[in-house]
Amino acid sequence: MRATVKNIFLICLVAVLSACFASQPVEAPDSPGPGDGGTTDDRSPPRLLEVFPADGAEDVSVGAEISARFDEALATGSISATALRVLRNGVPVSGLIEVEGDRLKFVPRGSLDYGSSFEVVLEGGVSDAAGNPLGAERRWGFHSEVFSSELPIVRIDPLGEAIPDDPKIPARMSVALPDAAVDYEGWIGIELRGSSSLAAPKKQFGFETWDESQDEIEVELLGMPEESDWILQGNYFDSSLLRNYFALELSRATGRYAPRMRFAELFLAMPEGDYHYWGAYAVMEKIKRDSNRVPLKRLEPTHNAEPEITGGYLLQIDRADAVDSYFVTSRGTLLLHEYPKGEDITPEQAAWIEGFVEAFETALVGPDFTDPVEGYRAYLDVDSMVDFFLVNEALKNIDAFSFSTFLYKERGEKLKMGPVWDFDLAMGNLFGPSLSTGPEGWLLCEGRWIGRILEDPDFLVAAATRYQALRPGPWSDEAVAGIFDRGLEEWGEAAERNMLGWYGGAEFSYEGRVTELRAWLQARLAWMDSHIEKLCEM
């Protein structure tokens, strides 16, 4: 039911944002054929006074307004859908026509392409209030600004193919640093990724670095430790671009591993070969077993008895696709095998970890669940659960304990929660009144596993004590503001470009979104300060 509600919400959200995106104003034309003023009468056609940007204009902003101004007001009902057209290399740019008094505007669906030549065509389908049509067709051209960024630039060419959900297809990728140095140049295998985010117009991608034979190769990328599996996170549902960044940094401040990310801007090659600007993206690590990520001992196919069979395992509570390897406990918890993967895990290993999780859940719901020997503590590392809970509760992550929830088990040790993941719908980022939007109230007190654990008085004390220890230091108001400010500074102008390209319009002010998020975070922590000793009391 929770998955259905979330999917319905996200479909509605995409529809709302797509509608706004479709009505965003951007560019600008030129002004050939001036009018010299003079008087008009009911029989005179509207005369063109100026266009913007001007004919032959260079370095025109990709967010400029393309418009034509006349000597009198236009009749809105007479405007055809092709009255003002913009062409790039002879191909029409997708957009809408708008009329504002004496001005006719072309509103692209997104920003214009960088470093490109455009032709604007003003033709029939324009009349004044008296019904007098425009005279001769007018044409002019301009050249858009050359792209520059203080972030790394990622260029991906899927060689004329559409990038599928699955499987990965070969593509070429280059990553250039701001000083023009090449960080990576070579083959990748790329696919779409995500669940609800697949419905978003701005896609997310998963990719592997490949050699010439299309075999995986581990590489360092943008200063992150070497691996072959990577993510291009688009953050379409979070126009601030800061929620996932902030959550991972807040978790890292507790001393636990959180996936690394680097900000970049993406250009994607179209079938005709031209690269189109695709927006601001985070290049991210995937959560994997790795000495630099989740440092678990390797499970070999021969490790089918204790003690070797006891670890390490990496699991995820989430939805499952037909191709996924997973198990479902008797109480309905679905866990994906992240390590070992389905094709690598042996039947004995799969049965062992399933049995361990089953025993944990049985102890958790049992009458002696608080007993340190017979209860849940015999199976779960409580300190890791405290930190995992505090990060997700502080940021009101509606997905926590239901989706995108990772946990792992090292050999001879207990289950540990984390690393944290997926906060694009956290921190008030849902429409409508609910516990998940406002900065007040407890969100996760009835969540899977955690709802029962929060009935343990010792856990309540541990969570409150840990929170009060974090607040003067790594979670202080100053430290939290510093995390936020560093992310904002690193995104720089790329965040505004992303807002223009994917949302547009004055109602989607990036500065406004950032201000709202900052205020929400301040209010949330202030509320928790005064309520943490009454955890889950309503």
C-alpha cells in the first residue's frame, strides 16, 4: 500500500512539474525590419518594431527571451501554433507561443542548446485586434553563448542508441575537469536506473567503466576511490539538488561510511550526433562491498559452513524486479541480495542469511524482545540502528525502513544498519499536509522494525543520548549550516542552469527553494532539541 501511495504521488508530481516545464519562458530573437512608429488605423496590419535578441547577436544567454514587439496589441485568439518558430540546424525547437499585449514570445521547453546557431521565423497567424494579419514573413538569427562551468563536464555518447532501462549498452564517456584536464576518457556500459524516478523527464543513469572488450575495469573517478560501478544522480524530484548531498554528509558526520559524490554537468549526445545539455548531476558511488566502501569479508562459493558462511552479506529492503535475487521473511520483509549477488550466492549462503534475518524478526516481536540474550539485541548492532534512525528521523525520510534501506552483516558479527541512501523525498519535499512535510512531529515511530525497537526504553535513552551528544559538535547549527553552504557553493551557477532547463519560470526560483530548505532544517532540529527526551510521544 505504501509503495502504491508513493507511486501515485510521484506520477502526480511529474505531471505537475512537466506542466510547469512546458510553460517556461526562455530565449530571445533579433530586430530586423523596424517600424518607424506613426499612426495606425483599423485597416493597418501590426508592424514589427523590434525583436530580441537582435539579428546576428552573439553569446545570447540560453535563458534569454525570444520575442517580437509590435506597434499595437495582438489578438490572442488569432495566434497560430507556428506564428513564431525557432530552428536549430533547420530542426524546430520544441516550445510554446505566448502573447503579452503587443509582444509575441516563443517559450522553449527547457533552455536553448549552448554554442549553437538559431534561426527565428515570424510568419502568418498573427493579427491585431481588428483582425488585420501580419504582412511579409520575417527571419533573423543569433548564436547562443558558449558553455562554461566551474564543475567537471561529463559527455556521454550512446552511439545513436536510446539508453534503455536494462541492459546496459556501450557508450563513450569523457570527464573533463574545470581546468580542461581529462579525468576519464573511454568506454562505459550505461542504463537508466531508479524506480519511481524512471517516470521523471530528467533520467538517472547507472554505468560501469569498461575496457575495449566491454569488460568491467576499476578506475578512480573525480578523486573517488577506484571502482567500476557508478551512478549519475539527476535529483529531478529535488530541485534544490541538496537533499541527498546533505543527508550523506550528515550521516558521515556521525563517523559512518556514506557514499561519496562529486557534482558535475552532463551533456548527452543525440542520435544526430549533437551534444545537448542535460543538467546538473551528482556522480556517485554505488553502495558495494569494497575496502573503501562497505568493508565486508569476501564470501567464496566454498564458504558454506560456519564460521565463513556468517559473512559478509549486504542486503537492501526495497521493491524487487523479476530479475532481482531476493527473499521475503515470514513477516513480509523483502530483502534484495546486494552481496553476494544472486548469480554468485550459493543455496547454503542464501538459506543462512535468510534464517538469520528470520531469527532477528522473531526475537523482535517476541515477548522477551528487550532481553540482551533472547531479544533483538542478540542479532542487531544497536549503535548502528541508533545512528541510522536519527539521520532518517531528523530529515523525515519517508522511504526509511520501507525502500532504499541497506543493512549488512560481517563475518561473526551482528546486523548493522546502513549506509543511508535516497533522500530526494525527505526534508519536507512532499506536497500536502502530512507528518512527512512539516518540521514538527515524529515520522518513523511505526516503521518496520524501528516501531517495535522504539518500545524498548533502553533504546529510547540511547537515541536521546546520542542525539544530544551530536548536537553540540558535528550536528551543531554551525556545522549543519556549513554542510549546507558548502553544497550550495559547490553547485554554483550549475544549479540555476539546471532549474532553468528542467523547471523554468519565476515560480520555480532556485533561491526560493534553497531558502525554504534551509528554514525547514533549522526548524526541524530546533523542534527535536525540545522533544528528543519524549521520543515518539505524540
